[in-house]
Amino acid sequence: MNKNLKKFSVDSDIKKAETIPSYFYKESDYFNASLDKIFANSWQFISHYDELNEVSLFPFYFLSDTINEPLVLSVDKNKINCLSNVCTHRGNIICTNKDDKQLRCGYHGRSFELNGKVKYMPGFEDVKNFPSDRDNLKKVQLLNWKNFLFTSLNKNQNDKNFFNAMDDKLGWYPFDILQYDENSSKEYIIDAHWAIYCENYLEGFHVPYVHGGLNKSIDFSTYNTETFDNCVLQTTYSKSKESNFSNIDNCPLEYRDVYAYYFWFFPNIMFNYYSWGLSINIIEPISKNKTKIKFLSFPLQDNKQPLNKSDSLDVVELEDQNIVEKVHVGLNSKLYHRGRYSPKYEMGVHHFHKLLCKYLN
């Protein structure tokens, strides 16, 4: 990684501030620095706890298109461990599918307990000081929030209160009756930088111009943005009882006219709460010109995610992708450098850019 990256800053006063410079999106060194300084140290989504039912092992890769770190969840007497999935003997991948029942390397037979400790290794009877701690599988940070599981490669990542702002706002939400719907969940690849997608998500300024169907369903005059240390919350109210929160029994009276809560957590996790349930968006960088978007659908019990309506997620998402890809082309122009923020509508984008400066400089 280039240690001589040009530093950039964003004024804390949004009325004076300029957006981050266009070279952030164009130069590979900034993309690589983002992976190393931001993503490797961040909490990343793994799975919902329900996916671990009836399995002992759950192999996965931390940001498979870039960092690609092999990890595995192990369930040991109802305790979940997150471990390195690389054998400490010669570096082979240990667990390759969810049907595996034990951590046994298929290369030379080294086996491990479900907590990562070496269990047995053939041919090592005469090896001195074996096994030692370095022969055990390394443990990786694990965060369980409402049965949603997250991990970080930063061994010092101890922010177990990462989702506090969401707890404070939505502690009443019936998380216990959310059910993952694979059929409604989607995955997209877009031709755009990951940060542009986040920027678009972090402002409702574009809704009247890009999302005609959504704009008819919400009362745009109520659109509100709040910023917190590591996240942004956007809320807007509904024009109709058909799409507000009045159908949720536990919903406090003052929130029943809400159309949606849009929570974004730095750098790339989005929780979108609707009357029908929850959509989690995971924004995964592939390259400086390409991004993977995962939409994970968790309807409330006896509900389904609406599809093919003018304001439904599948329609709004394609509208967003179209504009984000155009912005990506524009930001690569030789004639564009930096823009300005709307103090009324772009507080979320401004906050995101300040966080980028904090972690990259």
C-alpha cells in the first residue's frame, strides 16, 4: 500500500465544506487503503443465528472479493466461536462446507477442538514444544446483535456497543419474529465505486427526482437525518396507513406513521425497517470500479416483502443503481474535482466523508 497518499480533509462546518476529492474514487491506492484501514478493522456481517441451526460448522470468507480471509463459525455446546479456517500446520483450508462435523484438515490430518485447540496431529510425536498456543486456530472477534452475527479482523475491536443507536431507537421492534426469506433476497453487481453507493443511500435529497413511486408514498416534508458516532439514521413518514408501522403491535404511538427507518453503519452495513419487516443491505467492494450489493430480506412473521410495486425495494434499487453508475462515470471526469453539500439534505453524506478522512488520514 502506498504510504504517501495525499491527505484530504472535509470541514466540520457543512456550510463551508467541500466533498471529498474525485481522486479518492479514481486511484487504486485509495481503494486499497480503504480495505486495509477501514474494512479489515470494521464489523462485517456473517449470517443470522438461525442459519447455524443443526450445523456445527459454518465456513465463510471475510469480504470474499477483496480481503478473502477464510474463517469458520463453530458451535461448541451452544457457544459460538469465530476461528481462522487455515490449518496451522501448512496453511490448508480446513472446513469447506456446512456438512462438516469436525475441524480436521484434509491435507495431513491435523484436527482441532471446536474451540480451536489442537486435538491430534499424526507424525508429530517427536516434535518438541508441541502443541503450543501458536498451533491452535486463532480466534477472531464475534459480535451477536439480536441474533445477527458480525466479525472483525481487528483483534482490538471491542466495540460491543456498536449498534447502541439502533437499540435506543428500535428496542421495541419485534426482532424475534423476523424470518429470513431467501427467495426475496437479491445480489447485484454494479459498475460503481462502493462509496458512491453509500453516499446515495445517505441522503433523501434525490428521492423526488429519482424515485417517483417512492415519493408518492412518503411525506417528503418529514424526511429527517440524524448522525451518530459511527452511523446515520434517516426517517420519513408515510402518506398511507397501508405502509406505515401501525400494523406492528409493539410500535409506540409516536412512531406509527413512520414509513421507514434507514440505519447505516460505517462503512457498509444498512438496516432498513419497514412495516413488513427488515432488509439488510451489505455493500462489498470488488474493485474501484465495481461493487457487490447484497439485499437480505427478513419479513416479520406472516408478512412478505412487497415486490414489483412502484415504491417497492426491487424497483427503487434499480433506480438507485442507474443513478449511482452515472455518478461513477461523472466522478472519473477530468473536469470534476470536488462539490458542495446541502446543509438541509446532505448531513449524512457529510458525516460519511468525515469518517473516511478520520480513518484514511
